[in-house]
Amino acid sequence: MRISGLIMLAIMAITPVYFFSLTSTQVVVMFPPVHGKHHTVTQYVNPYLYYSSPPAPGGIASFGLFNYSGKITPYIISTNEVIGYTNISNLLAYYKQARRYGVNLYSATLQMNVVLQVNTSSGTFAYWLQDVGSFQTNKDQLTFIDNIWNLTGNPSVLSSSAVSGNGKVASAGSGTTFYYDVGPSYTYTFPFVYVYVINVSYTATSLHIWFGYELLQNGNTKSTGQVQYYDEVTITQADVKSADIVVNGNTYTPDGLYYDAELVWGGGGNGAPTQFVYLNDTLGLYYLNSTGKVTPMPSLYTFGSDTGESSYNVHDTLVNGVPTAYEGTETLTILTNQFSTLLI
């Protein structure tokens, strides 16, 4: 698949609602990005272009920026695998206007979102990869869902002839298309502990993306199993020179979003917000370094800025050096420049 030129414009407004019928539960499958627009970088990216006050996607995110009392230093991470850790001991979300977005009143998502940067002989492409836990918090149910969006131009286009996997390409309106797949579902009890995994590889003519998870604990039941990959996606791409998941504080994606990595809470889909009544969640965000070692993302903010789903009442803090999200007043700020705790 090829888009002529690097069109640095906004992602089109997204209005349709998409559902997948799963037993008696309606699961929303679309988790769109915010409305990107071209920005000129001076010294580093500005994390506050799209969210400067609540509601915002609450949790942890690496923008590729160290922030020491306003002194900013950008950095770059390139990797073929990102891992997100979550340990949930309390969870209830409710948003009375949720049905305006076509989502359940009690729905919420915990999204691990990363950007795949692809360098080709004809230019740079960016694909937004989402490994999403879709929660029905009043029923203690979780469904894993993935999305892929093209952040290279406007509109965001993925062709069904160029993308193959367990899922399908769907329309998001206004000429925008995206890929999604609905994975397995679970009924959970607390503590509920699992990891997200996204890894990538490439050839000269294709990109390969794996979406997975590993359940570590569900109530009193602990697991020592392995990562379960529920979707493997291939994107046909000509003249690939390199392809990596990238965190980069120096530049924006071609359509004006971020090369960031996010592990964030938001509404149930379709750009919906939600409000957390109860929340207690330990979080960690990691990547594989050049030697294959699991490595913490070094600096973390308390919010993400690529996804359109957002949340009220998520307060992020450090507990013994570990990011923890509670219900409480949101603060959109740097959380730590020294995240070093391995939780997996």
C-alpha cells in the first residue's frame, strides 16, 4: 500500500459506530486517534497540543522527553517489541452520556498504543498500533481488540487488498479506513494482572505485526503461561528499508501526532470519555533493547495524546517508584524521569 507524498494534514472526523456481537455483549471495535494536524518542531515535541486539561487518556506514556522542572531533553527509542503491564485491584467506570458515542454506560478501555515507523525508498510511513483491553466494568468482562490506523496522510487509509490478518478493514467515514480484530474475552476477578505485547518485523516488501497478551493472575488463579498472540497482521509495503516501533521526542508523525508509547485508560470507544468511580491499577511500560533485554521506558507522563478516548477522575502517582492510577483529581504532567522497576 502506498500513499503518494507525505501529506501532513488532519485525520478526518470519525462519526460511524462499529460493533462486534459477542454473546450478549456489544463490543465497540473502533478506537480512533485524535484529530492530528501538522506542527513544526523547534527543539522537541509539545505533549500538550491535543490534551491540556481533563478529560485526557489517563495512565502512563512516553513521549521521548526527559523533563526536569521544565528543562526538556528529547530522546529516541527504536525497538521491535513493546510490553505493557497492568495489575488491577479495583475498577468501575460510569459515564451517563456514553450512549451518545454508541458505547455502554459502564465501558472503559485500557489501551497500549505505539507507532510503527517505516522507512522506504519513497518516504516515511507511520502506522498506529493499538492493543486494547475493552472492559464492561459492571459485568467484570474483558475483550482484547486490536486496531491499526495509517498516520501517514489524510485521510487515514488502509486497503483491504494490502492488509491481511484475523480481522478486517472497515470504514470510519469520510474516506478513512482502519483495520481491527476482536480477540478472546474473559471474566475477571481482582487482582487481575496481565501484559500487552506488540511486536513487529519486516521484509523488503511487507510488514508483520503481532498483537498479544499474557494473563498472569485472575483472582486467586496465577498463571505461568506464555504470550497468547490473537492476531498476526501483514501489510504489503514496497521498498522497505527499515521498520521499528519508535518513541521520538524530536518530531511528529506525518499527520501531526506523536511517536509515543501509551498505556492509558479511556472511554469505551468511538472517541468516548468515561469517568472512573473506582480505580486502583499498577502500570508499567517496557521495550526490548538492542540486546533483547526488557527495559523500562525511562520517562513517563501521566497522560497520552494520540488516542481519542479519554477519562475523568484518573490520578497517577508513584508508589515506591511504581506508576499507580487511582480514582482522583487528574494532573497532566511528567510523572517520572527515572522509571526503572521491572514488574514482569
